[in-house]
Amino acid sequence: MISISISYQTREHLAPHFHQELPGSKFYCQQPENLLEEAMRLFPEQFRQNHPEADGRRRLSLHFPHPIGISGVVAIDELTPEERSRIELADRQGQQVRCVATRRLFETTECQLVLSADWQLITMFPGELAPPLPARPDEPSAYWDRHVFIKWA
Amino acid sequence: MQTSSYSHAFLVGSLNGRMKPSQLEADPQWGEAQKIPFDGMAGYANLCSIYYKGHVDAMLQAEGQDRPRFLSCVSHYVHRVAADAQQVPLSTVSVRDGNTVVQHLDGYQLRICAIHLYFFPLDTILFALEIDDTGSELNDLTMGHFLLANWCWEGGMCFHDNTRNALSNVLSPLVPYLKDELLKNLIGGGNKMKLFQVIQLETSAVADDTLYELATSSRIGSVNGDTWLTPSEQYYQKIIDNNIVSAFNSWKGLALMDSFTVLGTHNGIRPEAWTNLYFPLIYLRAVFEKTFCFSRNNAYREDRAKSNLASEIALMEKYYFYDNISYNFLPNMLYQAMAKGLGIKEEREELSKQVKEKEDTNNSLIMAAISVFAIFSVAFDFYSLMKAWIAPDDSDLPMFALGVSALSFLGTITVVLYLTSLRRR
């Protein structure tokens, strides 16, 4: 059997991903335990065979058979020419990042989980696993050169 | 982790509902279980060559067989769960030390095969959820059985919505007949369902510790482990010494208050004998007896006792309360072990106390009534004697008559007060 525990602090940290009124990428379900339950049910082998990485954290990248939420990051290829023309720099938690304001919602079937070695949930978010942001926006990065954050208009 | 090569179970309880078999006949979701034919291997005639006819009649319906009027209601209805709805994921959510814990039994192969309703005399209805979890890891199996039998654990653990919805969907045919539409209040008596489980492992011998862990729905390895649920040596030995039933090397049974577990080796345990014969013919009988006694004893303690208890017990004594049910040794041995595990003897002793108390009260009332008549009789004799001695010529003696009347009146008052005090007791 697989058990994952969610601390009060983690729940607070995850609130923007679950409360529809707060900005940011969103899960369609209301509570993290609902998505975790479905993940454990659909992908038991991925959980069972997962091992902690060098930093002591477990990382799981799960592809659900249906959209599970809205991604906060989008590939530039998916933007319209008009949207591409509106890409701008914005402050994100003290760091300058490229983002685009749009009313479009980019659904995702992907979910990223980060857990401690003893199966405490550290974070989860909808969308693909992105590498760390470069220190400066003009620094080259194979991923971030082709992706931007979404700023919902 | 070890997995079961066969695992089939029934979760049994008294139904928290009221209905007549005729109501189910009109419900397309329910069907009457096939009545046993007269002939054939599993036929009535063959069963009666193994079990006493009275016992078979008390437990099963057979084609064209007349039964005593008291047993005429004994019947069995079944709702077969559609194959696409049988798989129920078992996930729970609990709060421990301020953390929300989501748990999924990913190695648990639960299928709910059928819901059974068994009608017995004296308005008793038992239900059974028939499940199959062959191929499950033993730890998931014990946890799954524990969760299902307890439905919702008081320690803050409850089924995840997905599990609850799936279970509610499977159990929906029961809902119209429940007193309380909440499925968690399915059970009419007690706080959990009783578990009858048949498990086979690919081993050459039955290990007592595994049998204990399965029977108590404990974590595998807990007997020899060091957890807060590890049983004390004395308790474990007492259970093993007193509650194991065994006749052949290929299996061992453990009869407890909340479960009966049979664990078989790779040599086979004839699963169909356990699920098709020993469960409906023996375990259900013991559970019915326990349910009857428990409900009457509880009613007595809660001042809800029925006045016809003695006649109910007399009927139960005649049709159910006897220790030998078969010409063969094994059914008798199993029944006696199951009855011991369920504590039926103790419940019956409690019932007997009630009947004795009622008899004592009745006897006292009769004695009191006789006393009243005796006082009048003595008074009349005394009056006649005195009259013959003092006034043999039939003259009026008003003062004397008044004295005798007063004496009689005082006597009557004393008896009435005595009776009143008896009733208060």
C-alpha cells in the first residue's frame, strides 16, 4: 500500500494551485488528496518503483488520461503570432521572467509531484517538469528559450 | 510480499432494515437464490444424508419440501454485481498528527461479487457482502478486510470519496430497505461486520502466526514483530490454544468473535465447500443464533424486552439451539468452534437469566394471589369458629364482624403493598 501525507504547511503552499480565485496554474480538482488518490490508483508501479534522488527527494512526472488542470507555462510554438508579440518581462518572486498575458487556458494532462523520501508531499503542480530558471532572462536555456509563463488577463 | 492464491470472503451483519421477502420479489435488482434441488450432489436428499434434516430445513429452501411453520420464512435473496462494477478501488483519507494521509491499497484486488440477504425467523435479516480478492498481497488483504468490516474506522480514517462512491453504487440495491439511508449505518447490531474468509497460500504448512494475523486483520509479521499491535505472548497463545479448529494438514481454521478464517496450503482446501456449504449452512446459523441472543439481551438491558421472550426461546431451542447438526464429525466440529468463537453459550446463559427472573416474578405473583385468598379463608374460618363459640344461636354480633372485616382489610393491604414492592423491583 502507498501512503502519502500532506502537512498543513504544504496545503497552504499548494492553495494557489487549487483555489480557482487565486492566480497561477490550476488543478481542476478541489483538494490535493483527490488528485493524489487518483494518481496512486492509476500509476501504482511508478510510485512503487520510485527511489529518492541524490537530494533525498522523490520526483514523479505523471501523465493522466484526461486533462487535470491548466498549465502556468506554455510553449511559444503554441502561442498565436499576436500573443507572441505581447511577450514581456515580468517579476516573479523577485526574478525577471518572460511571460505573456492571455485569456486562453492551456489544459494539461501532466502533473509533477515532489515528495520527501518518507512520502511527505513537498509540492505538486500541473504541467510539464521544467528545469530551474536561468539566473538572468537573457541567459540561454534550451527549455526556457522556448517556453514562457502565462499571466492571465 | 506473499500473495494469496485464493481468497474469498463474506462480510456478514444483521441488516438495519425491515422488509418482507415479497418486497424483494417485486424488485428486479434482487432474485431469489436458486432453491436446492431434491436430487444431485448438492441436492436436498444428499444434504440430508450428511446434515440432520431439521438443520437443513432451518437454513435452506429446497424444492417441494414442507417445513415447520416457524421456518417457513427462511429464504435467501441475492443481487449479483455486474462484472464492470465489481472492481472497487480502496483508498482512505485520515488525519494523523495534523497531517492528512492519503492511502491507496494498490496491491488489493477487490471485487464485490454479490450482496446476499438471508431471512430467518423472528424478524431477523442477515446480509452478506461476498467479495473475492484472490491475488492480493496479504498486507493489503488484511487492511482491506479490516476497512470493509469496519466500514469507517473511528480513528479518523475514512474511505476516500472515490471508494465511498463506488461502494455506494454497488450497495445501492439495499438502500430502499434500510431504516437509515446512510450506508455506513448498514449494520443493525454491533459495530462491525463479521468476516468469514477462505484464504489459500502456496505454502506446504499452515503457520499459526499467519493465521492469527489474517484472522485479526493485522499487519503481516506483527505477531513476531515489535509494533503496538503485537499481541502479548499470553493472549496469542490463549487464542491459538482455544480457538483453532483443525482436522487435516491442508488447512486450519481460527474462530473468533469477529471472524472465522480458514487458511489452506497448496494442497487445496476445496474452496467451494467452504463458500457454498460451510458458510451458508454453518457460519450463518451461528451468526443468526448470536444475533437473536444479542438483540434480546440488549433489549433487556435497555428496558425494551418483549413479553414473549420465553416462547421465542422455546422455539429457538427447538429449531436452532442444539450442538450437533450433522451425522459427520466435521460440520459438528466447525459449528461448535464457530459458536465458541462467537460466544453463543455466554449469550444463551444471559437469556436464561432473563427467563428465570421472569419465572420468579410470575411465581411470586401467584403466591401473593393465593395468600389473599388464604387470608379471606382464614378470616371466614375464624369468624365461623368464634361465632359458633360465642353466639351459637345465630344472634347478631356486629362488633365481632367488624373486627374480622378490619383484620381481612389489613391483610389485603399488606399483600397489595407487597405486590407493589415486587413490581418496583
